[in-house]
Amino acid sequence: MHVRMTLLAAGRSSPVANVRFDDERSLDAAGWEEVVRRAPALSHLAAAELRYCSPSARCRETGAVLGLAPLAQPALLECDMGRWRGATLAEVAAREPEAVHRWYADPCSAPHGGESLLSFIRRIGGWLDTRPVGDGDQAVAVTEPSVLRAALCYVLKAPPHAYWQVEAHPLATLALAGGAGAWHLDLL
């Protein structure tokens, strides 16, 4: 089976300096405005037969503004950050600098008590590989930016450390084609 999957990063929910781990916040005013402004350029996504989203408020809202009516998928949640949930990176680094260093250095570690980076990448890859699709189907998923980064690592079979070398901004898209275990980038 062959599918074209477009992953779309949700609109922003806060300024970059205030991004929090496992943030469940809604789109902020600037995020709403950007999604509305970019909606015409993203309207082609509504042609997808299969439409998914992370259950977070900003992903559901982004999908709604774009008229996608996506199905929420718990597997598309951000990496489980355990006790760091709700904190900014700066706050955590001030409290637990060694733990933050370990988290960046070892993709198998989970010093926050949640999910390791490697487990997160595998979870996203597992979700991609189990999409029920027919040959030639198109799918779209409104996700957290971190999901785009994890999907890219999975599809390219890149080492987990490559995750830290990818920036995924609000409303960024990642186009993939293929199917279970045989994904590739679809550069347009």
C-alpha cells in the first residue's frame, strides 16, 4: 500500500521563549491569525481522505480552522516529559542542569521520568506504519512540531541525535510517501 502523508505542525500557542513541555494550551492570538492567514495556501490539505490530529487543543483548533475535521490520535501527542510537564526548558535547566544534559546527550534516557527520545521516535514511527490506508490514499495529520521532527528521524532512519538538528516551526509541513516500514520524503 502506498499513501501520501502530510504532517502539519499546529499553529503557535505561545511565544518561543514561553514554550512549555507537554503544553496543552490553545492557539494564542498570533497563532489564530497566522492559521487564518495561511489557510488558503493550506486548503489543498482538505482533499485528504484521512485526517488526523494530536488531541492537544492547538492541534484540534488548527485542524478546525483549516476545515479538516481531523480524528484525534493519542499516539500523536508530544513526548511525555514526566515531571517536566508544564515547565519551560530554561526553568528545568535552572533546577536540573545535569538531567537536561543527560536528556540531550543520551536518547535512551528519560531523566524527567517520562518517555525517552528514542521511545518517542519509535512511537511516531509505529503510528505512521499502522495507518489503515488504501493504495494512493492521501492523509494529513495536524501534529505537534516535535512529531514532525521525530517522524523525519524515523523515515530517514537517522540517529536519534539528529532530532536536535531539526527545527519545525508552526504550520511547517512534512510530506511523506510510502507505507509501513518503507517511508520516504516527498519533496515538492
